[in-house]
Amino acid sequence: MASQTTLAGESASTGQQFLTFVLGKEVFAMDIRTVREIIQYGPMTTVPLMPDFVRGVINLRGAVVPVIDLHARFGHPVTQVGKKTCIVIFDSQREGERVELGLLVDAVSEVIDIPAAQIEPPPSFGSGVRRDFIRGMGKLAERFVIILDPDKAFDVDEMARLCEAAQEAEPV
């Protein structure tokens, strides 16, 4: 256990570790410290009157975990499930409490280190993702990785408001 603490301390001083995953042709990253686990795509229960980005809920060891379709959350058509499609379970915060959410992604790639000096501010144009969802752009050799800001991209309160708006918009 002491070696994990040392590794985390070393990682914090030289950069951070990120889980990378693929959505379409773009590579995204999230701080690995927020990721709980990665699970295989499987059956989920759809919830009526939810916006497209709420794909459904899964039973994760007795807990109800909402699954967010990242393609739809970013304003694109819903994810077409393939062989590598999986769900990244991560921790979010709502009113000071920990909330588990699942993120439906096309494929998980790897865990990478990105030195702090290699992280640029979000671009003002050119991404298919809202600018406030992006924490920065990680430079890796010849390519960039879009580093998401989970507090903004997966803001539980904002998503709840969108769900309520979708329910109100449904004809009775």
C-alpha cells in the first residue's frame, strides 16, 4: 500500500494519470482517480421520459447506476454498440455526496501519464464537445487527447434539469 502512495505522489508532481477512451474518431481522457472500474457492456433497464443521453440504469452489485451515453451527451447520435463498447464507472459529486455514474464509450484504450507541462487550455473552436466540458488538451507525441472535466461534463444537477425538461416536453 505504501508503494501506491509513493506512486501517486510521484505522479502528482510530474503530471497525472489518465484513462483514455475512444468516441468515434476522437480520443478522450479522464483523471484515473475518479474511475472506479470498467465493465463490459451488458443489458440495462431503460427509463421512460429521459433524454437520449441517459441510456438507462444498470444493477452494479445491488446499486442502481445511471449510464450516460457520451455520444448523445456531446450532442451526437446515440452510440452504436459494438464489440469493444464498455461502461466506465466513475465517481461524481452531487451536493457533497458521492454518486456513481456509468459512461458508455466505444472502447477503452489505456492509462497514460501526461506531464502538467504537456496540458494546454481547451481550444476555443474545433471540437465536437462543449468547451466547458474540456479541462485541457494533452499533447502526446503527434496527437492530442481531449481531457474532460467530469465536474462540468457530467454535472449531475445539470443532467437532472435536462431530464426534467425532457419529461415536461413529452405529450401526455
